[in-house]
Amino acid sequence: MKVTSVVLTAMGLPRPYADSRPVEVMELDLSGPQAGELLVRVEASGLCHSDLSVVDGSRPRPLPMALGHEAAGIVEEIGAGVHDVAVGDRVVLVFVPSCGSCPECSSGQPALCRRGAASNTAGELLQGGRRLSRDGSPVHHHLGVSAFSSRVVVDRGSAVVVPSDVPGETAALFGCALLTGTGAVESTVQVRPGDSVVVVGLGGVGLSAVMGAALAGADPLVAVDPVEAKRALALSLGASHAVEPGSVDEVRDLTSGGARYVVEAVGHEQAMADAFAMTGRGGSTVLVGLPHPSRMLSVPAVQVVAEARKVLGSYMGSAAPQRDIPRLVRLWQDGRLPVERLTSAVLSLEDTPRALDDLAAGSAVRQLLLPRRD
Ligand SMILES: [Zn+2]
Ligand SMILES: [Zn+2]
């Protein structure tokens, strides 16, 4: 069938992308779902910093690639062997397909599925190969999802069924921003009432970490970002304080000498160094933002030892999506996780270049891209 997709054709072009046009909206051919796969009509997708990292070349991927990894939609067709999903179900798509049987999946770490990581790096679906093509030439999948499309074929392991009362535009944000941000504070580390927490970087993931930490009872809860509007949003989502980047001394004062947990959701060396410096004795620095592969992490080794510090990586919030997304949906239904407040704009697929520019400039939180209904 024919689908409309946003396809990345060149990495590392100069900004503004509205002029250099690294992405194009194209009509592609999509083959039907194979065994273990689903055809999903995309309702909404979210533009995430990890998409920008592929566009600017700091997260190299094979081209051409149909971009996007955060979405929700409606199941339209089911491949052989899938018995726990029905046509018409609403699904949240997640960016690591889990196979269920590799050593990591078997030990309860589906976010680290090694088969999923390998297929994502290759730009293929979990079972191998690509279902997208243009004029007979294959087009790669982004993280097993390729969310900026009218329809997608995904592995069953990339989809989580959610109740139909969650609007697609809200459900989309559960797949990356909310899962990653809340997971960092409840799965990678377990924030308890009264724990001091700092979140550095207030994009969709960082603000989700603020919401998750507030829900867990963090106090104080300090949010750090250069953009005033994002600091204000963090305060309204439960942060007790909001400061500009580099305010290490102020944060150490606010947290009685350093926080128990500091979540870094930027992916830059300076932000990581600040996050480490804001962490207290015995505390944990949780790294969520994706740095360029050439970057090295440098921390004072003596502090790690003598202050019993922990530096922890967190990928997809150390989450188990099939367990955690339905639970997060129930919190949303109770009004305790207002994820829709992360949406800063609702756009069409054709707006992607401009949306990438706004994301790079720091002015956007979560921009939703809606495909045209056919
Ligand atoms: Zn993402
Ligand atoms: Zn696995």
C-alpha cells in the first residue's frame, strides 16, 4: 500500500533545516505485516531530540530512513501468530522492540533487548528486513517505528495496547518522553518521599522526570533549563525551584549540599559535569540525554569512591513498556500525570523541517505531528 512518510535523505546538513531540507515528505510503498507484526494507522507522533540527533548526524543511522519513534495509532491488520492484539485496538509504539528471549529480556530488562538494539541500529524491524520502499529500493525504519508516517508496520514487541479513552495525541507521548522520564526516577533509581531531586534539561523527557519525581514525593525538586518558559512549566508540574544552567552552588544550597538524585536529560558534557557537581554524598547522577558517540565522560574519581557516588545510565527509563505504560495510563486517567501539558504545538508532517529548527533552538517542548486522514 501507499503511505506518506517523512524521510531523512542526508545527515549533518546545516541549519536552518527549513532551507537545507534534510527531510522530505514522500509517498512510500509499505508491505503488509509479516508473522508477528502489526499494521498501525498512526494518529499522532511526537518530535523528540533523538530525532534531531539523527538529522544532525550525532546519532548516525543508515539512509534513507523514515524518521520518528514516538507515536500512537490504531491497529488495522494483524500478522500471523499474534493473538493478544485486536483490529481496532489503540497502541502506543515504543522505540526498543523486545524479543522476550535474549539474555537481557530474560533478566527483566526489555529496554536493553540485544536483538532490538541490533535491528534498530540496522534500520530494520526486529525480525529482519524492511517493509518500506521507494521505487523498489528499501527505506530504513527508525527505531522499529518510523512514526512520522500515515501508516506503519511494526513488530508486536514495539506496541503496547492502551485503553481507547486515551486520545491518540496524548497516548503518543507515553512511548518515549513519559516512559523515559518517569522511568529514570522510578526504575533506574527509586525516588522516595522527601528525596532531593534535580532535573537538568527540560525537554519532553526532563519534564516527564519532573512529573514522575513530583508524583514520588521528591522534595526539594529543582528544575534546570536556560529557557524561562520551560522553567515556569516545570514549576507548574510540581518542581519546587527552577534555576538556570550552571547554578551549581545555588542547587547545592537548595539541596543541603547536593541532591540525592540528579537526572541529566541534555546529553552535553557541561550538563553532565554540572549534574555530577549537583549530586550529594552517596547520591546518584542519572544520565538520560544521549551524547555524541565521540564524547567521553570525565568525573573526579576520588569523589566517586570517597563519597560513595553512583553514575548511572538510563535508556528508555530502564522501563518494561508492557508493564509500565498501562500503569502510567492509569495515573493519567487519575489526573496525576498530565502528559498532554508537554505538547507545545500540533503540526502536520509537512511542517517537520520547521519543527526540527524550533526543537534545535530550544523553544519547543513536544511538537506533535499529525498525518492527514485518508
Ligand atoms: Zn525520543
Ligand atoms: Zn530481547
